[in-house]
Amino acid sequence: MLFRMVADSEAMSRVELHDDFVRVFTPEGAAERHADFHLRWLRHNCDVDRHPTTGERTIDSAELPDELALGSAAVDDGVLRVTWSHDGRVSRYPLEWLRRHAYATDRIEVPRPPSDVRALELDGARGLEAITSDLLSRLEKVGAAVVRREHDRPEAETEAWIDVLGARGLRIIGTHFGRIEDLRTDNTTNTNIDQLGYTNAAIELHTDQPFLDEPPRYQLLQGIRDANQGGDTVLVDGEAAFRYLQSLDRDAAELLLRTSIRFHRKQKNFEREVISPIVTIRAGRVFVRSSYFTEAPYQLPFDRMSAWYRAHDQFVRILRDPRNHYAFRIRPGNVLIYDNHRMLHGRTEFSGARWLRGVYFNATGTSSSDDETSG
Ligand SMILES: [Fe+2]
């Protein structure tokens, strides 16, 4: 949450500026209450747009620009004063008037997706087996874990990771790339490498293999060789992002749940597609499929397309907001493991001989319609 706070020292009222709304705090006895007001609502109710003698409103909200920008807001002498940066206007709202017309009093805010990498990190010096319980509990709780570990030849440790995780119920699955992926620009060990992962290009946030009926549940990414420049990893918690969207725009969130689109992966020697919503709820958990490079052109009814784009873009803008990201480097020897049904991942462009190893897992006992046929 990014906001500024300006206090009215006499009345002890204060205001916070958020992205799309203003929160006004007012004292009530020993307690403090707050009310949230959308920027659009505030501008629609600007005191300047009133007839000077009758006091009637002189504009309709439809006359306002789609984008409103707020420069500053302060409470002074019982009045909220807002300065709009897009046209320089100053609007005034007596606190008593705001209190009478409040529509979101004491609203509890859903937090943004978390971004503190320390919540993911584990010290791998204890050894693989000693750390696995902590790793699996982080994976369950926050959707990912990063093991900070050094090794002279990390590539010699990949099988040990597979064994340790296998003993704890994570079954390795092959994909159309093979059993273990060598994510490097000079790849010689995998099939179907005509895709972004094997280049040095930036890859925006996505989930892996949304075009399968059952995408792999987990991916392990092991650092083997560092990039000269770039190659940073970015993760975002898709479940937290969706809950955040629900709190801002429930209709947009519901549209994501009930609109199916086509995911289509077509490579030289591989093709697969699936029709599914981007977000589904499974046993109370949010399951995200999202990759801009495998979405087929949308074919929705004409009268649903505009609303769909608004909902979709709103969700992806939350996902892509750097304030909502875990950003870190997978160093040689380090291991990232993430829940591919919950977390989206991406990387920055890089130069040099960066080499990551990728291994997919499902939980033992879960079925995947694709892991045998696509390998
Ligand atoms: Fe990926």
C-alpha cells in the first residue's frame, strides 16, 4: 500500500491516499473510524460543480475523464481538501458531509500480494534432507520456497533434489521438453525448445503449461550458472492477487471465474489446447492459469468482449505491479520451488551463459492426463 498521510492537528482527522481511493479517518470517542471514497465518487461530488444559487449538481459522472489523478489531499479545519493533478482543481468536502454520505465505513482492506523475499528463503547449508520439511511447509503456506545453497557443481545435485522430494511425496513428471529441462540458450538436451524459456528474452509473469488439462503442480528451478547481467526471477502470489481484485472489483473477479478462454500452445512438433477460465476455485483455493503467450485470440460474444478485457486487464495489472512482486536472483546452487497452480513466475532479460534446471512435480496420487503422453 502506498499512501501519504496528512493530519488535521486540531480535529485529529487524517487522510490516506491510495491508488483509486482516499481513506478519511475521524475520531469517535477514544476510537478512530475510517471511510473510503473512490476518486471518481469524490470528483463526481466536487463542490465546484454546483449551481451558485440553487446548489444543484451541474455535471453527470459520464462527463468525467476515465482517468482521474489526485495530487494531494489534506484535512484542515473539518474539511477534506483534494487537489487534482490532471487539471489542477481543488475540491472541498466538509467531514460532516462525508460522514452523512459515506458508503464504505470501516472497510477492512485485503492486503496486496506479499513481496518480502525473506518469507521464502531457507538456509540450505543444513543439507537437503534436513531442510525438506521446512521447504514443503513454506510451499504450502506461501506458495514458494527459495533454498540458498552453494555447490561446486550444482548440476550434480539435481537428482538428489528429485530423490529427496520424491521421498516426501512429490513425484517427478516428464513434459514435452523431457524429464529435466536445461534452460539455457545453447540447449542440447531437451525437445521442443522453440519457445521463450530457451532464449535470453524477458518473460513476463505466467503460469507454466496452462494449455494442459492438468498443468504440473510444482516446478523446481535450480541455479546452475549465473547470467552476466539480468536474469532476475520474479514471482507473484496469484491467489493473493485474485483476493485483492475481489476486494476492489467483485464483478471483475466473478467474470474471471465464469469466462472460459482457449489456451493454445503450438510449436513445430507439439500442439495442445484447453478451454478454461483463467481463475478457478478448487477446494477453496484459487487456481490460476495465465500465460499471455499461449492465449488464443479471444472469441467471446460481441456484447461480452469489452467487459472481459476490463476484468482481465485489471487482474493482470495487479499481477504485474512491481509492488506485488517477490524479486530475487537464483544463484548457482540455489533452488526455487513454487506452486504452479498458485504462483506466477517470470524473469528479466539477460546476457551471458545463464543456466537453470527445471523439474516438474505432482503430488503423489494426483493424476495428470498429460505427463505420460507429452514427454
Ligand atoms: Fe515458465
